[in-house]
Amino acid sequence: MHIKLLTNAEFLEFSKLFKPSSIYQTPYYAFAMHEENYSSMFVGLMDGNVLRGASLILVYKVNGFKYALAPRGFLIDYNDDELVSTFTKLIKKFLSKNDIVAVKINPMIIKNIYNSNGDIISSNNLYDVTFERLKKLGYFHLGYNNYFEALKPRFESYINLDLDYIKLFANINKSCRNKIRKAVRDGIKVYHGSFDELNILYDLTKDKYPRGLEYFKNLYKFFDRDNLIDFYYSKLDTTDYLQYSQAKYNEYYKKSHELSKKLISKNGNTDRLISEKLNTDKFVTKYRNQLAEATEYLRKYPNGIITSAILVIKWQDEVYMIIDGHDEKYKKFGSKQLIIWKLMGRYAKLGFKKFHLGGVSNINKPNNKYHGLNEFKLSFHANVIEYAGDFELITNSPKYFLYKNSFGITGIFKK
């Protein structure tokens, strides 16, 4: 066996068919990261004329040293002892010749799968054997992180889409379903956006996401070559919101007026009428205030208000929500819940099997500081995959020693 540099077409053909695959192990992602000043190569493990494994290798420089990343790990069968051993030996030699000091991987080796309640529904019986094999081969495990310290999230949430439309909605948490219905009533609408509208996503995420608008554009540009990416945003239709608010205010105002007449005429159980009148008047006040708000919104934003946005990538038979954002000022409208539900329904009808909601933190860790994020994603009846985490493989020991010590020297000079 030997390591071979693959062409874009060769790597794409392999990654399209390999399972489990990843959007981060594709030529499209490599091209996007090249624009972020990463160099890249596609390597393959050849057994004669047969390609047995492959990987995108991203390379960047730290203090003059070349360090490599294999995002979401090598595309290889980690349960095949001989294959992993051979690939490791050869990739170390290959990367060392290219002056790369080490490579970090975060492979899609599943440890457990949890349901939305945090119960284990599936465990990898080969996990311990696979984990120990990697350690014996020189991969240093960087720990079981609980949050987002790793190269990619160690815990990822996803929704099974292979259910009918009614069952998909019924599985969603009741509170989340109510928010979806409310969003529709209030006038939230979902639009299929375009490349030229990606600034909408950037404006909603610029304070929390480390990469800029050009990164979003590059992802879209390269994945769109094969129609693998979609952009969506939601908007509050201020005319609809005003009309709905006016209708609800009129409804409860009329009801309150009728109850007042019954109380004056003492037509009915007085105590019951008083209780009903007090409750109705609460809604009168609520919708009076909402009507005033809706009137102001329509005056200031006659073309509507952008409330949330999502960028998704379609790969094999699964959909990945890779970047999303919403405007906190309009969180009450539940537009983020609605947009995700709309996409679940859309991609289920198109035949996709899973909708990935992205990273979460350890759902079984007490006092989780990301509890709100977890609660939001799990409310869609999502399952959670727990992966092994990050590993580092040293490929050039002498240079790696200098690389590690350069951080201390840098620190001294900074001081």
C-alpha cells in the first residue's frame, strides 16, 4: 500500500460514496478554507489500484511551523486494525516529508447516541477497542471535552426525517409546537434566499461567529457548484401582524363588551361572569398593546423585519445546518423555531434522511452553561451523537518539539 495525492475529482468521487462522510471532508470545503489562508491536499491510501481510504488535509502555519488538520477525521474504516495501522504509518511518513509537525483529527467514531431526554439509545460496542488502537498507534487523545473547546463539536444533534409530516410535527416538544403556530399567526414567513442576500446572515451572526461575510460567500460559491447549499431567512410581515393584532383586539373587545352587558343585566352566574370578564380584559390589554406595537412596526418597517437566517449544506442523504442566527429583539415571534420546522418538512419531502442541527454541549452534564442551546435543539425531538473527540498525531518529532517550545518563547517576548 502507498499514499497518493488525489485529484479533486478522485477525492470527490470517494467522499460521495464513503460512509460515514462529512461536509468537512469534501473538495468544496477545501476550496472555501483555501480562501481563509489554509493550504490543502487530498491524500489517498492505495491498495494496488484500489482506493481504501482518503482525507482532506488542511495545513496552516503557526510560528513558522506547518500544522495539519483533518476535519472530522480520515475517511477510513477505524474498525479495521490492519488498515488503520498501515494508513497511520504511511500518513506520518508522508506528512513528515512535507515538513508538517503534527495532524489533528476529530474522527466520526461514535461513542454513544442519546435521545432528547439524555438516555442512551445506542452504544458503539467496538468503541473501546478502536479508541485503544488509536492510542497505541501514537494518537494522543486531547480529552473528553463537554463544551465547544474542540476542533468540531464532540456532541452533535440531529433529527430523523424518515417519518411522515404529521408524526414529525407531533414529536416536537409541545412548547416548541406552540411557538411554531404562533409564528405563523403573527405573520412570520420563510424565504429561500440567494447569494446576494448572504449579508442578512452575516448581520445576524457577526457578534457570535468567528468568520466573516467572505467565508459565508465562499462556502456558498463552492458548494453551489453542485447545488449542495441553500440559504433561508425569515421575515415578519408587518402588514399581516397588524391585521392579526387588530382582529384579536376586536374579538376580545367585543367579548368584554358583551360580558359587561350581561353583568349589568345580571343575566347569568355573577361570579362566573366576573371571572370571565377579568380574564377577557387581560387579553384586551394584551392585544391593545400588541396593536400599538404592530402599528409602529408597519410605520417603520413597511417591507417587513428580518428575524432569522440559516445556511444549510446537503450532502449524501443528509442536511446540515452549518450557520444560523436570529435577532434577539424579535425572539418572541418564534421565527427560528418556524424556519427549522419548515426546513424539516421541505427536506423530508425531498427524501433526505437526517437534518443536523449542529453542536450541543454534554446533555448529561449538571449546571450546563449551554443549557438554553441544548434545550432549543432538543425540543425538536433531536437525538445527540457523542463522538470520541480530538486526537493529535505527531508526524515529525524533532520539529514538533521545537513547535511546542516556540509558544513559550513567544510568550516571553510578548511580556
